[in-house]
Amino acid sequence: MKSFEEKKEWLRQILREALGQGACLAFSGGADSSALLAAACKEREISGGTVYAVMFDTFLHGKGDEEAAARTASQCGAELFKIPVNELDNPAILDNPPDRCYLCKKYLFEKLGGFAGEHGCSVLLDGTNADDEKVYRPGLRALSELGVKSPFREAGFTKEEVRRLGAEYGIPAAARPSDSCLATRLPYGTRLEMDLLERIRDGEAFLKSLGFRSVRLRLHGPIARIEVEDGQIPSFSQKRREITERLKKLGFVYVTLDMEGFRSGSMDI
């Protein structure tokens, strides 16, 4: 097994080749894409080449803190570009099929491919890491079909090592909790309606404003099932009346806490 330093050197080689052909990096401002952008810009200083940081301005994928993302891109020395995309314009995903992630990822990266072609770039990059192969990630098939390179996965970086690398570059997003597509809050086969998804987004924003870091509001008919980190379950209990009152105002009939705590992909079970 390669050491962290050996993986960093391998990453440099991958990025050197990609930047030499012109690279467009799918940038969300999260831990993975921020660390990758920092590494790419550092390699550009040493070896030259081109890298664009491109953010999807989408409905289903959380925008996070766009100002923070712009600051991160600026800190890395990259200009930030945005591609407006509404995934709900793609009828294939409206009923939230089990392969939604594949369909959505392909839809988004085809848009990125168009941007790359317009800017004379031959390589698409994303921040997928080696740990992503251990969980259900149907979107990885789309990346493979479109020839998208995932340098962290290729070099064997785990999520923890990606965060470590980001911290070495002084990237604030290195400690940011992971986010995911809003459609993951609903069971497969549920119609993706804009009003419902906006209410889920508003509910999660409220919970985060109370200090809950990794949080998911998952909907099962009239039941809102909330996941928070194990260590924050006592805090949730203390604030349950405030939480219940606010979420009911948003239209959620029953508000429940999942005692298993936060876990990515719990709708895939």
C-alpha cells in the first residue's frame, strides 16, 4: 500500500498530464473538489498547463456557500465559472428512478464537456475519491462512460487523506461536511416536485442554523425522518419543540429523529 507522500507524487503526475491537455474541474466548493483544485493549481505553478474551476448552478445539488467557494477558487488562483443547469428539465429523472444518480451525473458532465470543448480543453476532472467505490455510487458509471478522470480515486486517496491534503493547502473547505443531491431525501419512485424539494432544502437549512453539521431531512410520505450526527442527538432532543414547530410550518406532518444517526445513502437500504 502506498504512503500518503507516494500518493501525493502519483497525484502530481496525473494532474501534470491532465493540465498539459487543458482540464475542466467540476468544482462544488466542497472538501474533495477544493482539495483537487488546490493541488491542480499548485501543479500548474510548477509544470504549467490549464485548469478551469467550473461550478454547476443547479437545483438538485446544494450550492453550499457560493461566496466561500468563490473565495476558495480565488485562494487557489483559479477563476470560477458557472454553468446553469436544472436537472428537472431532464424527464428521465423526474420519477426518481434507482439509476437517477447515473442519469443526473451524465446530464451534468455532458454540459461540462460542452464547456470544455468551447475552451479548448480535452480533460474533465472530478473529486471522486477511493472511498466512493465502497458505497452505492451509480454516478461513477457515467463518469467512466464520459471518460472523466478522478485523480484522487486513481491515486488511491481516501476521504480522510483528501481532507488532510486540503488542510495542508490551507483550504477551509477541508473540514466541511459532505453534501448530496436533494433527490436522495426521497424514496426511489417518488415524483421530484420543485415545491417539495424546496421545503426539504429550507428544513435542512433551518436545522443547520441550529448548529447541526451533517444533517439530512428524508421524507417518507407524511413522515420527515431526520438524521444528525450521533454526538448531536442530545442537542436535537433539547431543541425538539423548536424543530417540530418550524418543520410543521413548512408542511411536514410528522417529525421524527432517526436514532441510528446520520449515515450517507440510507435511502439505498
